Amino acid sequence: MGQPHSEDEGAVAEAEAEAAEISTPDQPLGRLGKRLDRRSPFFIGMTAAAGVAVTYGVIQLLAGAAHILILVGLALFLAIGMEPAVSWLARHRFPRWLAVTTVFVVAVAAVGGFLAAAIPVLVEQATALVTKAPDYLRQAQDHNTLLGRLNERFHLQQGIESLLSLGSGLTGGVLGAGKAVFGVLTDTLILIVLTIYFVAGLPRIRATIYRLIPHSRRPRAILIGDNIFAKVGGYVLGNLAVSVIAGVLTLIWLLIFGVPYAALLAITVAVLDLVPVVGSVVAGVLVSLVALTVSLPVCLATVGFFVVYRLVEDYLLVPKIIGTALKVPALVTVVAVLLGGALLGVIGALVAIPVAAAILLLAEEVLYPRLDQA
């Protein structure tokens, strides 16, 4: 039993003697040893296993923090959208902090004034809708009325009841609805705070991102990155302006023809119009169904109004307000919105077009030239 112990001591003593020889005043801990053999099966196996473990851990981390990451991404998206207004004020001798404060004060004042004017009307019209709901239900069940015949053919009542039951199941009753409202308010507050911080620190964030790029590639990366930021900013402000126009024109149309719940429907149209491609279609169908309660000619006229407005929006408002800078083909737009909606819901549909524009720009400026030279 003593022999192995002496052999171990001898091996360690030999290594200690060699360590004393390689230790010099310039390199007291010795010179760097040879690299590990990267072709060694052990090294390859350990590297592959570590890569799998790290990848799995990152995926689990992203999945666990998906909700917060979506809020962070949306806040950054909104911050980039507000940057043109802040930069315009900064160019007119506003300090950065004052420009950010001014933009947010104006935004909060606009939203607060809109809510103060709209909430009483919305409450009144929503109450009227609830009051008249039984009457609409009786008409839907009466086969002698137009609404009843449509219900018999297209099963409108069953579809509405299934949506309502799905909504009640998702919210879990009053307690679930309270939790949902609290969650929305909390997410909104977090989103506002994050957006403020992102807007205030966007120049520093921009510089940090560009510092991560090698020096030789940094100038071109700055040109491409700033182009993407400009596209996102123009899209956010332009899309908001187009949605406001959609809501105002809808309100005027509904008031002219005496369609009930005009303010409620106009706000719904403005919100839904923020979602590209499908938002205005859903809004048009919803408003046309409500117009059907007035008369069939008013319903058909409302359908025609939304068809005409959609053409005007696509070929006049969007090119003039948002511009052609995005340069996203129609097919790519539809596919991007569908994929964004499937992955991230409404938020994904909202950011799908500028993300698609950024990907197309990177492909045209980086991917395609390299493939052509390969």
C-alpha cells in the first residue's frame, strides 16, 4: 500500500521541480501551454455537449421570460417610432431630456384628452347596446325579419354565443376578468416606463449596439442600421396617423346615416386599423353588421364605403403618409402579418411589416451580394 503513495509523491515532486524551472521573473506562472487538440474525440464531444446544454438553457430562459421580452421589444419599437419627433426637437436646440419630456407630455395630454371626451360617450353607447341586446336577440330568432333570415342561414347567433362563452372561459368569470384588467394595467405601466427609458437612452443604446460590430464593418453597419431605424420610426407614426383618419371618416359616415354606437364603432375601427391587412377588413365587417340593424341599403352602402376607403388607404394615404421607403411587396406583407399574428398575436401583426422591411434590406445589402460573389 505504501508503494503507490511514494510514486504519487515522486510524480508531484518532479512536476514541482519542472514548475520551478519554467517560472521566470517575466512570467512567474510559466508560459501558456499548447492548445488542446480540437480534433480529439473527447474535445469534440465535450464541445457538442456544452453547445447543446447552452442552447437548451437559452431556449428555456427565453420561454420563461417571453412575456417580459415581448414588452421590452414593443417598448423599443415604440421608442424608435417616437425618435423622429424627439430628434426634430433636438435639432431645434432642445436639450435631449427636454425633447423627450415634451414628446411624452404631448402624447399623454392627447391620450388623456381623447379619453376624457370619449369615455362618457362610450359608456353611454355601451349601456345602450347592452339594453337593446335582448331586442336584437329576438329579431335574430324571428324568421320573418331580415336579421332572423340571415341568422338562420349563417348561424350568426351561434357564432356570437361561442365567442362569448370562449371569452368567459378565458377570463374565468368576474375574478378572472379582474385579473385580466389588472394584468393589462400593469403591462401598460411597464410598457410606458420602458418606453421612456428607451427613448431617453436611445443614442447610448445605438452606440452600444454599433460597438459590438467589428471596427472594419462598423461604418456600413451604421448606414444600414440607421436606415432600419428610420423605416421603423416612419412606419409607427404614419400607421398611427392613418388609423386616426380611418376612425374620423368612419365616425362621419356613421353619423350621416344614423348608424347606432357611432363613436364606439369609430374607435374600434381606428384601433383595428393599426393591424395591417386584416384589421380594416375585420372592422368593416363589424361596422357593416351593426349598420344592418338600420336597413339593408345602409349596410350595403357601409360595405361599399369600407371597400372604397381600403383602396384609398392602400393607394393614396399609405404612400403619401408612410411613404414608399419600406418597399415591402404585397405578398411579403400578407405573409409577414400572418406569421407575426400567429407567433405573437396582435403585437406580432403590428411589428411584422417593419421587421419584414428590415430583413429585406439586410438581404439586399448583405446576403445577395455575397451570394452573387460566391
